Amino acid sequence: MPSYTQTRRVAALSHAMGRIGEYMERSTYMRRAGDPAICDFAFGNPHDMPMPNYVDVLQRALVPEDKNWFAYKMNEPASQQVVASSLSERFGMPFEPDDIALTAAGFAAIFVALTAVVDAGDEVIFNLPPWFFYGLATVAAGGVPVTVPVDAATFDLNLAAIEAAITPRTRAIIVNTPCNPTGKIYPPETLERLAILLDEASRRNDRTIYLISDEAYNRIVFDGIQFHTPLEYYPNAMMAYSYGKTLMAPGQRIGYLALPPTMPDREQLHQDIFVSQVTNAWAFPNAQLLHALPDLDQLRPDVERLQRKRDRMVGALRDIGYDVHMPEGTFYLFPRSPIADDWAFVELLEQREIFCHPGTISEVPGHFRISLTANEDMIERSLPGFQSAIDEAHRLVTSSEPAQTVTPASTADGAA
């Protein structure tokens, strides 16, 4: 039988997938997903039926009004106008329809942005913990990932570390606010200082450093916090957005990449982004979702319910003894693992039918991630298991019994 040899490019992309690739391919969770017996906190998938009004919107958009209803779609002017008007009203900036590139959700928006501005060998900075696929997207665009940890105490951006990471090859920085998985919303003072830093570095390098703002969760904000986009402070920025996260329908792939009206070279970027949309496997949303976009943009997530789940879970975990922050947005928690080996602790949870992500997947060992898209029943059923797992973790530490270390190589044996 002939051997299979990966191309160097595919091998590089496979490496960039990192441990999330191992988790997705081999973990116990991927075999148990959908089992009603488990408490599923692993991915941001919904565990309730979709909002009825969301379904109504899709059904209406499915009824054709002309012969071209399901023809090839691109950056449809009516949809661009909807997004531009919505962003202008929300952020007080005069977004133009031509500055909106419609994409197959935020994933495609990030790929499109990177492909449009990154040349081979350019460096792209992103902060740890990141969304799983920033490294993959950077490598796919021909760039070199450069990672910078956030402030460990506050989860705020570490601006000194970002500044130290900038070189003459730096072409872009990805900022995720609110952040998956920490739930941190970067405050105006941080964004203002970041903008000054990037502007000075761009002038020093005689080369623009673009800021790609991943804002998939910018409508899931708690405690009445005022959300500010980095586009308010830095002109060479782009916003990547996904309706799927906001409306708890991540399999319905629609989003956009938006340029601010302050961007100096936006006319050239319009062309570059369009080429990037086409060459990234026609990264436009499908026809039905484009027709539905005017109504989808008016729908809002049930932030109050998510906040109640956040409060219940954080309070209960703290009472049990976990070190867990209070996220300002998103639907994630990022507690510290009671033992240093987060993979081993996640395995203890698995033994109790509780599935979470080890922080190592997000390049921050010693934590684990909980998705609050789990329903209230899962949350309540999980609490005795969280108690039992931390008790066993403490017993192992006290008795000096080594907890089984779970590595990607052993996930084929059923550990996540």
C-alpha cells in the first residue's frame, strides 16, 4: 500500500491546530457529544431548542421572491446597508455599506482579514488565552504566529508584552473582546493605550500594523457594562462578527468583516478583501441567511438568562472551593484547575460525566473552560460532580498520589 505523505503546508496547518485538533479527533467527548446523560460544558453549542423567532426568520427567508433568490450571492448591497446602519447606531461612527464584507460567520471573517493583509513571513500577534484557531488562520494566510500572555491577575491585555513582541515583520494583531475564554472586556483606557502603541510602531516600522478585532460576543455583555470596540480608537482596525454566537445558532454561518470610516487605505482594502472572500472558498454567507439578515440583526440574545447562569455557576463553584473569576461577557468561565495538570483534572470531571476543555488547549495550562450554553438542568446536575472532583484532586495532592497525566498522545485511549 502506498504511503501517505502530507504536503509541508498541510503539515504546518495540522501543527497549527495544536491540541484542539487532538481533542476534536480523539477525545471521549467527541464520542459522547449529544448523550443526554452527560453535563456538556465543552463547546459553545446550544443545549436548548432555538428561539422560535429565529426559526420564523429563517422560514420566511426560505420563500423565494424572484428567480435569483438562490443564485450566487456576494456582498449584497441591502445586507451591507443593514449592517452599516446597525453599527453606526450602536457605536456612533458613520460606517458605510461598502465597508462591510459579508462572510460565512466570524471564522471566515478572520481568515479573510488575514489573507487580505498578511504576506508570507509576516508576523501576527495574538493574546493568550486565544480562540483555538488564530494560529491556524495565521499559518493558512502564510503568516507567523506570535503569542503574548495577558495579565494573569486581571486578564487584561499586557501592553508591555505586546510592545516587546512587535518587530519590523509585525503586520497584524488579533484582539478578542469580550474574550473567549476569559470573558474579559478590554476597557477604553486599555484600547486607547493599545492604539497609541500600534500607531507608534507602525510609524517606526514605516508599515501599517492592522488590528483585527474579534467581536463574536460583543452583544453578550453583563452587568450593564458599556462595550467599546477597538475601532473607536484605532483607524487601521477591522471588526470580525458572527451572528451565530449572538443568537445561539453557530451552525448557521453568517457574519461580517467591517472597516471603520477612519481607515486611511480602505478603498484598496475593499478590493483585497473581496479577492480574499472569493479565494477563501467563496466565504460569503448562503442566500437564505443573506435574505434573513435584516431580521436577524434585530434579534437579541437572552443576556439576562446567561447572566443568571453565570451567577449561579460562579457562586456555586466558589462555594465548593474553586478559584473562578467573574466574566464580564461571553458565555464562558475559565476557572483555575485545583491541580497543576489541567488535563488530569478534566479527566476527573469526565469520570463524573462532566465535560470541559483543559486550559492547555487555549495555551494556558492550569485552567479549564466551562461553556454556559449548557442548560440549567446540566448546571444543577453537575454541581455534585464538581464537588466530588475537587475533593479527589485535594486528596491526591495531600496523599502525594500522582494524578494520571492526560496528554494528546493518550487521548486515543479515551481521555479528553
